[in-house]
Amino acid sequence: MRQKIAAGNWKMNLTLPEARQLTQEIKHHKIPKDVNVILGCPSPFLYMMNSLVEKTDRLNIAAQNCNNNDSGAYTGEVSHSMLSSVGVNYVIIGHSERREYFNESNKLLKEKINTLIANGFKIIFCCGEPLKIRKAKTQSNYVLNQLQQSLFHLTSDEMKQIIIAYEPIWAIGTGLTASPAQAQQMHSFIRKQLNSKYGKATSEATSILYGGSVKPGNAKELFSMKDVDGGLVGGASLKPEMFKNIINAF
Ligand code: 13P
């Protein structure tokens, strides 16, 4: 059975009191038994948010980024040992905003993944195409290339630490959602690639999340698709009522 996951990505939003309030509300929500909730917090909040949730079943905190180096002169960056030392063991890697605004290449993401895998982290690896690629109908090759260049060097044992998030860039923060059929089509494609690279056990065990304007109104239908194992949610994860409804949508 694949894990069902409702993950929030707060991006660069909220102050500490707001983050605490939001986390408390999610903590007191009855999370369905088979659902894992992950909150992607900004770095300054990680220690406190993790302390808030560490005794709560099925509720985890994720960092939104991590440097590929172990330590050193990288002003402003966060290392894997810093994250471990505050109890965080999930990291979002390769979000399209990191790729676009911070020039993170497939090659750099591969290095980040290697560092995190070696140190026992779980990784939410984001992939997804821009509108131009979708219009040219070459999205499958585009996503496959992202997987091949950053992920497919891992062993099947290491793949157990990976959650994939398919986030078409044209659907992020735009209110445009991939239709459930479009999401299913790409998720099924990704699972087929996992199958041909790693075999059935790995492809059936890897959770693939959909991200891009997930809201309470569309989550149920998206999550009911065969290969959609949950969502990576931006805007709607900042609103407790909306996010709770998304958690309940499985
Ligand atoms: P929105 O849900 O705001 O479209 O953001 C999606 C996203 O980028 C999650 O990582």
C-alpha cells in the first residue's frame, strides 16, 4: 500500500506566531489513519514547528531546501546536519521556484539528493513542465529528463526515501489546475518509468503527489485518481480550514 500524503508548502509566507497557530490547528485536527501530513516550513521556524509536532502521529515537518555541501562558507544556506539537529527529516527538493529563481539545475539537484539520501532524509522531489512545453505536447519527455538527470541514479533501496511531486508550473499559484485526467496521465507515465527502471515493487511503493492549485473543491477528485497519492499544496495550505478539508479529501 502506498502512503497517502497531504503536504503543505508554505513557501516564503507567515510569521512565527502565524506559523505556530496554523501548526496547532493542524495538530489538533484528526488526521485520517492512513494519511501522512507534512508541513513545508521556512527555515527559521523549523525547530519550533518540529517541537510542536514531534509527538503527533502522522504529522511531520519538512524543510523547503538544503545545501548539497556538508558545511562551510556558504552564507545564508542550510545544511543537512543543521536540519537533523533540529529533528527535521523531510526536505522538499527541486521545486520549480528553486529551479527558476535560484538557477537550480538537474545536476545540482542530483547532488542535493545524494547528500540527503546519504544522511537518511526523506525527499519530496518536485518535477513538472512549464506552459511552453505543455503547449508543445512534450511534457512527458521533459519530466522524464528531470527524473533521469536527478533521481534515476539511485538504487531501489534508496528510492524508498523518495516521494515524487508532479507540479506542472502552469498550474502553480495560477488557479489553473491540471484536470484529474491530465494529472493521472502524467502520474501513470511516471509510475511506468519507475517500473521500467526499478521494477514493480518500487514503482508500486513510491508515492506520487500532485501540486498546482490544489483546493478543497478539487482535491477529492484529484486524489481519487489511481496514481495520485496525494498533494503538495501551496496557497491552500496556509489556511487551516482549507488544508484540513484537503487532508480529509482522501
Ligand atoms: P499552489 O497550491 O499555490 O498552486 O502551489 C503549488 C506548489 O507550488 C506547491 O509546492
